[in-house]
Amino acid sequence: MPERGETSGARPSLDASFCTTHWSAVLAARERNSARAEQALAELCQTYWYPLYVFIRRRGNSPGEAEDLTQGFFERLVEKHYLGDLQPGTGRFRSFLLTALKHFLANEWDRAQTRKRGGGQVIVSIDHREAESRYHYEPADVATPDMLYERRWAFTILERVLTRLGNEFRGSQPAELFDHLRPFLSGDHPGIFYRDVAQRFGIKEGTVRVMVHRLRHRYRELLRTEIGNTVGDPREIDDEIRHLMAVVGT
């Protein structure tokens, strides 16, 4: 990331450590002829399409319209001139993405609506049936599109962390064991006991407790890393974590 105090017109260089945050991936996409930067941005689009999709759907758009608008937004996002005013390392990527989407919907509606379905550059793969199946279970009592976006963003972050944690654990332990330890990540789970897991897998109860302790520690590390990729300043990590936990609890 550029050092603080660097002028807004300066372009960041694409060194080995550049595409480490969501901010840097988007900024790097402004660099021409950078396949690595384009791939990093495409991966972000593939990760975060659903929170944007539900925001568009909750605003009253049909499934087809929401799919087209989501695709159209990501098409514009990867265009270099659309990112020209983006300031490096400022704010939170969560807020930036929603603000950019609202800007797109307000100013590019006609263009998006007249696009031929499938006629543009496919930045993110959206399975219509998957999208609507997930949307069907969204809570009806979440009053606004903004609130629903925030909830889906938070759950996307947490799902990414759990996936990384599970992949790490399964590299050295039975895959099924992680599924049984996962409920303990948020605290001791009523009705599930360490001894039950120990007996099922033929290990000591103390070993299960140690595994849970280490998983909780690693989970917190991975969560901070994931959140760190979405903020412009490491000092914002704790506030962002508190915000996501509050959103999930609503």
C-alpha cells in the first residue's frame, strides 16, 4: 500500500506484496496490462457478489434484473476510468463497494437495463438458481437493503474465515473432526461435550480441549487478517470486527 502522505495521483507499483488487501487489488486493477491485478479483482468480485445481489433484489428488482445489474456493476468496476478517483488506503472496503454500487445504480440504470443478457464481459459467475435459493432464506424482517447488505457482507467474511480454518485443520486431521469441533468456536456448546467428541474419535478429552483452544486462537488470527484486508488502516480492525459481530447478532 502507498505510504500515508503520498499524493492521490501517484500510482502504486505492483511489487510482490501489493495485492495483499482488497484495497490494493482494486487499485492495482487501474494498472494496464496487469493480468495479476485483474485476476485479484475478479476473485474479489466472485467472493462478494452475493451481498451486492441481495441489496439489488431487496430494492425491488426481479431476479433477472438483479443478475444483470450485478454483472453490469462489476463490468464497470474493472474499467480503469471508473476507479480513477479512488483514494488508496482510505475507508473500509465494505462501505466503498456499497457506495460504488449505489452510484452505479443511480447513474447507469438505463445503460444496465439495456444490456443484452450475457452480451457483456462476464466478470463474476452467478448461478441464478443458487442466488435465488439463498435469497429465499433471507430474513423478511431486515427492513432495508442496506441492512441486508451488511448482514450478507458479515456472513461472507465469517464463512471465508471458517473455510480457511477448516482447510488448515483438515491438512493434518480427519475432516469429520473439524465438523464436530466447529460448534465450540463460539464457546462451549449446550448439549455437546468434549468427552463425546473424544470418544467418537478415540482421543483423550484433554486433547480435544487443546484442539478447541488452538482453533479458537487461530480463528481470531484469521478473522483479524481477513478484516485487515478490508480496511485502510490496521487501527480500524477492532472497530470493524465489533461492527460485523453486531450486524450478525441483529
